[in-house]
Amino acid sequence: MQLLSVNLAKPHRSEHTDAEGQWTGIDKQPTEGPVAVAAPGPRGTGGSGLAGDTIGDLRHHGGEEQAVYAFAREELDFWEGELGRKLPNGVFGENLTTRDVPVDDALIGERWQLGAPGTGPLLEVCSMRIPCRTFAGWLGEQGWMKRFMNRRMPGAYLRVVEPGEVRAGDPVSVVHRPDHEVSVSLLFRSLTLEPELLPRVLAAGEALDPKAREKALRRIGS
């Protein structure tokens, strides 16, 4: 399991966002050399966990529970076949493009060690991506949000437990896997297409993104 690339934003303006100045950081491109990773601060004020990255809309993106976004190269390969076009690493807005990492089967609260212990960051899976109109506008594919949601393989958001440096080629090691069934994919399904699954996601406990926990509790009437 490894990182194929570490991707940082090339900011540009987009008519598909209502962020201040219409800036978006969804266009992320592979970078050479080490990148510092650290907790960015709370949602609303904190941006990306990667130094040199850009979050265009801090109201809806970034912060502790969306510090790092990981997406599997295998999924990009799948979408290349579906869309009939090349999809370079970073094009889905992911910070980390992985190989042989079961990103969507990762459990909420699962911890990943990137690189060597003591140098690379320790990350914790806490949530998943829900597609927005900026993503749809960036891809420019008809019905993209529905197609992406129906695939049910959204990629993982991770919080930073311990800071460090990361670079392309670093190994990814799962150093903790919780004793519950709440995967990234299951959480995504419960919050989008299959709300009957919502009671099950609360088993993830404190590791669950607080915003997702609130939504789950609200939708089951607790």
C-alpha cells in the first residue's frame, strides 16, 4: 500500500462556487518533494492539512474533519473507463492518490501511518466526500453528481492525529482498525441514498465526524 502522489491545489476561479471571489482549490496536481501535514484548525476557519494547499470555501470544506482527502487510483481508473478520458492523479480534488489501499472499505476511526513512524503523519479516517456542484462543474460531465453517488465509492476524509512530512512513494500502513462495521462507503450510503442505514453508523462513536453524527441523530429522531 502506498501513495502514488501528493496533490496540492492550483487555485482558479469557477462559476460553480459561491465562495468569496469564486475561488476553488479543486484542481489539485501532484507535487515533488516532501509536504508538511498538520491539523489545520476547526471547520470554518481551518483549511487544508497540507502545507501549500488551498481550500476555496471554508464554510463547507477543510478543517479538522476534512484535513486530508484520499482517493484510490483504482477508482480513477474505473472512471477513466466510464468517461472515456484520462484522469490524472489529483483531478478529483484529492490530496492523496493511493495504490492498493482499500480507501472506501476503511473504517471510521481507522488510523493510517504514512511513511516511517516518527517522520510521516498519523491520520485517522473520520468521514467521506459528498459531491458538490463545484466538483460537478469541474468535471463537466452530464449528471455527474448522480453518477458519482450511485457508485458509492466516495473516498475518505482524514483528520491529522500526529503531524509529519509526506511525499509520493511513501508506504501506507494501517496501524489501528476499530471493532465495528462502519466503513467510509457505509457512512456515505447512510447519509445519501440509504437513510435506513443511519442507526448503524453511530457505532463508530467519537471517531465519527461530529457533523455526520448530528445528521444521523437528527434523521433517526434521537
